[in-house]
Amino acid sequence: MSSAPPPTAPRADILVRAARTEDVPGMLQVSNSSQEWLIAQGLASAKEQPPITPDRMGWFTKKAEQDADWDTNTGRIFVAEIGNLVVGWCMATLAWPPHLPDTDLSQLYLSAIYVHQEYMKQGVARALIGFLKTEAGMQHVELIRAECKRIDKLVQYHEAWGFTPVEYTGFAPDYEEKMQLFHMDLRPEDERD
Ligand SMILES: CC(C)(COP(=O)(O)OP(=O)(O)OC[C@H]1O[C@@H](n2cnc3c(N)ncnc32)[C@H](O)[C@@H]1OP(=O)(O)O)[C@@H](O)C(=O)NCCC(=O)NCCS
């Protein structure tokens, strides 16, 4: 008897929306719990990495909430909720960190994505990425960039979300030993190089 393929569509009850200051405790729980997943993937350094501090998370979220304009904001934050519970969040910006190569394309950079361990494998991250893609389309963004640690499962997830691994051409030493850069080209196929 053949087993059914795993579902790929997110659960229907996931709502994605801009983060608000009152979401901060839930967001911290999400990122703290997701560290366990990284440790299980063999990323020993996740044990030593301090969780994102409440102050820092609060500051970012307040800023993101007050300035909902992509052009001026240095990081917009979106939460995924099920019921009234924050189960995942991501951060994205039109700017990009200096170690990434320049691009002439209008771009969005995904700087963080976390899902609570108890809500992983239900399509929560996929729903966040889908939301971001729609936002990017509305902003006429041509390219979404993301990067992750070189962990097989993380690379596979990025590919499943629609990203393509690309060669890193920036100046950060040993980048490709540890990190993988991804592109999601949103231009129509006949307009790509
Ligand atoms: C990486 C991470 C964000 C993925 O979150 P996620 O919500 O589980 O990811 P997805 O939405 O893509 O779901 C993926 C899995 O769920 C399955 N799935 C998708 N929709 C589903 C559904 N409706 N029901 C059941 N399973 C589903 C997929 O088949 C996939 O399964 P697989 O692991 O066997 O391939 C999460 O594991 C995490 O927070 N990790 C720690 C932090 C981190 O590393 N962040 C990335 C930094 S770059």
C-alpha cells in the first residue's frame, strides 16, 4: 500500500499579519523554542547563541509597527497566528546587509524566519513566505533574497518555498563554507537575464 505524500499547502487557519507590540512575548517564545530545532539539526552553536532579548525584540517590533512603509522601514515584521496564538514570525527589509553583493534589481531581503517547535511541519513558514511574496509583488520587487546556515534541511526548505541557491560573490571570507545565499526571481521569465 503506498503512503500519501506529505501535504504541502499550509493549514487553512493560519493568519499572517503585521506584528504589533503586544505580540512580542509570543514572538520571543517562538524564536526561543525554534532554537531546539536547530540543535536537533546538528547546529551545536545554537546552544550558545543567546536568544533574542526582549528589549531588542520590543524595539524592533515597535519601530516596525510605527512605520509600515517599505521604503523607509529597516525591517518589517509579520506574524503567523493560529487562533490568537503567535506561532511564527519573519522579518524583511528593502535594504540588505553589507556582506551581500549589490544588485540592480529592486529587492526584498528576508532577514529572519522562525516557527514555534510545536507548530512546525504544518505549513506556517510556507504561509509567511507566501504573504511576503504577495507584499513583494505589490511593491514591484523583482528579487527576494535570503540566506541560511548550510544545514541540509534548511536548504531544502528554502528550495521548497521557491528560492534557488545561488553562488555567493560578496567579500565575506569563508561564506560558502557556512552559509547559502538564495534568490527568488519574481520577474516574468522573458524579462530575466
Ligand atoms: C525552518 C523553519 C522556519 C520551518 O518551519 P515550518 O513551518 O515547519 O516549514 P514549512 O511551512 O515549510 O513546513 C515544512 C514541512 O511541513 C510539511 N507541511 C507543509 N504543510 C503541511 C500541512 N498543512 N500539514 C502537515 N505538514 C505540512 C512539509 O511537507 C514539510 O515537511 P518535511 O519537513 O517533511 O519536508 C522552522 O523549522 C524553524 O523555525 N527553524 C528554526 C529557525 C530557523 O532555522 N530559521 C531559518 C533561519 S534561515
